[in-house]
Amino acid sequence: MSNSALKKVLITGAGSGFGFEAAMRLARKGFDVIAAVEIYAQVQTLKWQAAERKVDLKVEKLDVTNDGDRRKALDWGVEILVNNAGVGEGGSTVDIPGANIRNQFEVNVTGPLLLTQGIAKQMIKRGEGRIVWVSSREGLNVNPFTGIYSASKHAIEAIAETMAYELQEYNVEVATVNPGPFLTGFNDRMFQTWESWEDDPSERLFDYSQLAFPRAQFDPEAVFATLTAVAAGEVDGFRNLEPKSMIDETKQLQQVPWERKVTDGLGTRHQAIRNAYKMKPETPVSA
């Protein structure tokens, strides 16, 4: 059974999206929540939002890529760590500039792992703890134009699964939450990052001004509920993919590389790329 006595929660990337809503809901459930945001400008805004929701939580500035911020977090007595902070870099694997690739991995992988190392060792000393990695369906599958983001989430999957094996003898729980395409704005912003690239646009393989996230997106309520429940220890599954309606498709797509031939589709544009040219931004799933 999950340890229900754990109460002090640190949620990174709590200024918006999944992290914001999970912080609010966990606070309402009586957890001692530390909602961490990347920059100081977000601190007061989040405090006001918490007041509007009539929930009591603590807001801290924590940039996971900043060593000083990570050290500061070691003083907070964290019992449940929700690694939610992340960014998404859209674009072809052969177009994204090096600086953007490095930032993708610093924010999504290296920074959170370094933060987790220190906090996990504190959990081990106490003999209990819970670590939740907010991964992605993209950590299990891939799609054109999200390959670098997907690579960072594949890395998180490897880290989380390995960590679960390594920490089980110390009574530290590890789980992942894997959101699919949800309408929070994150996916659509990922398809705008090219606007700030420092590169030669004439050398790009694709015209990103014509592209959009290639799938209709779901209402995020399912992830809000699941992330809150996993962090609270109310769900004991290691992998938690939402929406559940995409679980079978996800498993089937994991088999595709085993069957794919290197000559498949040569000379033709992949259907997923065609979809990205046809889709409008922020397209919701039809009711």
C-alpha cells in the first residue's frame, strides 16, 4: 500500500498547467504544498490565485536548472516530490539548433534529476518518500516535429523505471504520469519555438509557419485528477497514462519499430507530417 502519512509535497513547474492544478487540489486535500515556479515574477501571481481558490500553500521560486535553487529545496523537508517542470521544443530533429536541444534536456532531464538526487537521499534517510515524474505519452511513442521533446521524455522514462528498482529497498515509491494530447496550451506553444531560433531559416527543412500540433486535444481534467491522485498515494500503478482511451493505441505504436523496414515510405511524406500542415492550433477533441 502507498504511504498515506506523507504530507509535504513539492511540485515543480506549478505556475501553470498540470502542476498548477495539482498544487491547488493537493492543498485542498490537506497536503502541505510547496508550489514551485521558475521565476520570481510568478510567485505573487500564484499566491493571489491560491487565495482566490481559498487554498493554503507555500510558493517558492525554483528553477530546476539553477544549482542554488536546487540546494535551497533541500531545506524544505520534502516527502513527496512531483517533477512537473518542463519545456517543449518543436521542430524537426535535423533543424532544431544546438542551444535549444541542450536547453530541452537541461530543463526536462538534467535539472530535475539533480534536484531529485538530493531529495531522494533525504527520503532514504527517513525511510519513506514518493517521487512522481510527469513524463508524457511522447515518452512511450514518437511523432514528427516533437522528437527532441520526446527524447527528453524517453530519458525520463528510463530514469524513473531504473529509480523505482533502485529505491524500492528504501521504501521510496516512484511513479510516472504520462499525459497524451491535452489542451493546456503547452503543445501549441511547442510549435512556436522556431520563432526564436538563432539559425539560418533558409536552411530549414520545413516551413514551421505552416505547421500546427497534429492532433485534436483533450480536456485536461483527466490529468488533473490522475496527477493529484498519484501524488496523494491514492493510485499505486507505476505508469499512469491519460487519456486511458489511448492506452491500447500507445502499446500498439510501441510495436511499430519492430516491424518497420528502412525502405518503408521512402520518397513520400508521412501522414503525421501531412496532418501537421492541415491542423489548426488548439483544436479540441470533438465531444
